[in-house]
Amino acid sequence: MSTDWPFDPETGEISDGPQNNQIEYSVSDISFALKRTLEDTFGFVRVRAELGRVSRPASGHVYLDLKDEKAVLNGIVWKGVAQRLKVQPEQGLEVIVTGKITTYPGQSRYQIIIDSMEPAGVGALMALFEERKKKLAAEGLFDEDRKKQIPYLPKTIGVVTSPTGAVIRDILHRLADRFPRHVLVWPVRVQGETSAKEVATGINGFNAMTQNRPDLIIVARGGGSLEDLWGFNEEIVARAVAASDIPLISAVGHETDWTLIDYVADERAPTPTAAAERAVPVRRDLQAMVADLGARNPRALQRAMIERKTRVQSAARALPKPDDILALARQRYDTAQGRLTQALKTNLQSHRNTYERVAGRHSLKPLSGQIDRHRETLHRHGLQSARAIHRLIDDKRQRLTLAAKLNDSFSYKSILARGFAVVRNDKGQPLVSKAAAKPGSRIAIELQDGEIQATLDGKKPPRVAKETQGSLL
């Protein structure tokens, strides 16, 4: 408790004594009291607003702003609730949210904890649909040049749809009537919060298969309202369709229903039954066409042969006779043959005259003189080479002699000639100290003229006069 000294607004002075007694609150007390009051007063409320800022941190929670033309209300969608929302929050979308009003004492602000979210009407969904459509079109996902051709007769067909609805029965029945094929069904929910993720997973799953991979995918669902078909307007589904390596037919809703995957798919069918009709031809019609072509083929071949024969005969009648074609060439040949003999004789006589005219001017003497000059030059070069080789050999011999003498001067054998000896052990290593000479070991004594083998007996040598003692190296 504390004494309050109020300020008097009329006099501008503080009163002389305590006015009254008031309780002091902490900031936390005030914050949590306001939190309880706000939660008790409002509880769960429904709010219609336009989504402003939308933030998705790594925690998985969604933080957003609900706004109108006069105010902004912070909102939070916890991770578990965000995964179950019918429509994913996006900036600019008009929605109706249900939740609990509370406060965040840490920043002195009030907010709504959102438990559910739904679009504020068909107009809002259509606006979001058009916005996504423009975005994907700008990225090129609707371009015709990126769409793949539907196979004429797929071996295996993958169907992404609900396994319990009438759609899969209609598709199987139509395939059985037209041309039975192997069908793989990827079961998904085609309506609800998880439908978009499941459909995208089914498309990606068929593309990831390595064995019995489908040649064609059909994404199918029956008719419904815009909200019921909204899962096929999610970006995750449209991008999965665009990334599919397998050709894909979209068959969602009725003929008047259009979704985003209808624009991205390689082909759109107005109904699931029409998708089955576009997937395979009619077997009976195909058999009849093959039989008709088989019957027409021999007749067409016969007509072609008759036509070719007629054309050849017509062309042959326009050609001249072989004798007429060869007559001119034969005449030219006979004329050339008659002139050839005389021409050969004339040519031979002309060459003979030319040879006789120049034969007198040719002689072997200049050639013999040139050979003699080259021979003398070769002999002179041979003598020069021999003298150079002898000089080189003498120089190398002198260098080798000097090197040998220098080697002898550094060799220990020259020392042996002066009366010294080299003593080695049984391993051939020189003995350089008395300690290395053990009694009983074998030694070799190298002298100037040879080597002596000996064994050390370990006895001391007799004393001799100092001047008669020898030395061993």
C-alpha cells in the first residue's frame, strides 16, 4: 500500500496530504488481467476480413493480418490447424475466420487464434482463381509447345482419383467397352483439406515408378461446387501436372467446370468418361479398320503394278530403236579405226626423226668427268676424317693415362710397396684397433705381392729389441 498525493488541476499544486489508498499493479498483473477479460468477453468469434500480410516461418505456424478499411487485427494459425485448412491463406483473399480473441502480453497487442478459415464467397475464390491463373500463365505452364502428345494405345494407364466413387467405375467400364488396358489406381481424397497434397503425391508417385510405369495418367473427379473442386486449383497440383514426364489428361468435374490443372494438363476431358474415350480407341473399330486395310492392300498393290507397267510401256514406245541409237557411234568408230593405223605410223616416224636429230649431241665423256671429280672429293674427305679420328684417339689415350697415374697415386697399394700390410677379419673388413682382433679369429694379411691367411692365438709375442720390431697397418 502507498499514499497517493493527487495533482489538483485547478490550482496546479499537489495536495498536502494523502487523498486515498490504491493498489499498485505490476505490468504482468495488468497484462494478464486484460487477457482474461478479453477472452471471457468475446470467446469464440467469426470475423470477415481481407488477408493482409501472410508469414510462414519454419515452425509451420502461420502469422497473418486481418484488415478492413479502418483497422487491422493480428491473427495466428497454429501448425496443426494450418494443415487442415480448407483454403490456404494468401494475401488479398477475403475470408471468414473463426477463433478466440486473446492478447500477447509480450508486445501489448491483441490477436485472434484462428481455428477455421473459409473464403468469404464464390467471388473471393474466383478472384483467387484468376490471380493464380495469371501467375501460372506468366510462368509458361499453359504454353502449348510444352504439352506432350497423348499415346495412341497406352499399355498401362494410371488413374489418380477416389477408389470408392463412381468416377473410377465409369472409367473402368468405358475402357472395358472400348479397349481393355491395364489400369493402376492411386487412391486419393478428391475433396477436403488434404486432397491437393494427395493428388500431387499421386502424380509424382506415378512418375517415380521404375517398374510397370504408366504410359498415361488420368486425374479424375466428378462434378461439384467451386469449393468442392478447389483442391484442383491449388498450385501444388498444377505444378505437379506441369512437372510430369508422363502425358496427363485432366477430367475434373463436368463440361462447364474448369480448374487450374485443366490449363496445365496435356489434354482436358469434359468428364471422366470422356477421358477414358480419349485414352484408348475402340477395339472393334480398330480391328475393322485393320481388316479393311488388309483387304485393300493387295488390290492397291495390284493397281500400282498395273499403273507402273502401263507407264513403262508408254515410255518404251517413245524410245528410239537400239540400232538407231548406236548407228552414229558405230560409224564414228569405224572412221577412227581406219585413221588409227596411219596415225601410229606417222607418230612413230616423228619420234624417230627427233631422236636421230639429238642423238649426235649426246656423249658419256662429261658424265665420266663429273664422276671422277666426285670420286677425288670423296677420297679427300675420307683422309681428313681418318686424321681427325687418330688425333681424337691420341687425346683420349693421354687423358686416360693421366687419370690412371692419378688413381695409382691415391691407391693404398702404393703404401703396401713400402713394407706395410692390411689386416682384415673373416668378413673382409679392415682391423683398425687391437680390440677388434679377438683370439682364435681368422684374419687375412694383404701384402704387396699377395695375401696370407692366419689365425690369432692370443699369446703375447716375445720381447725383442725395439729397433727390430716391425709395424703393421
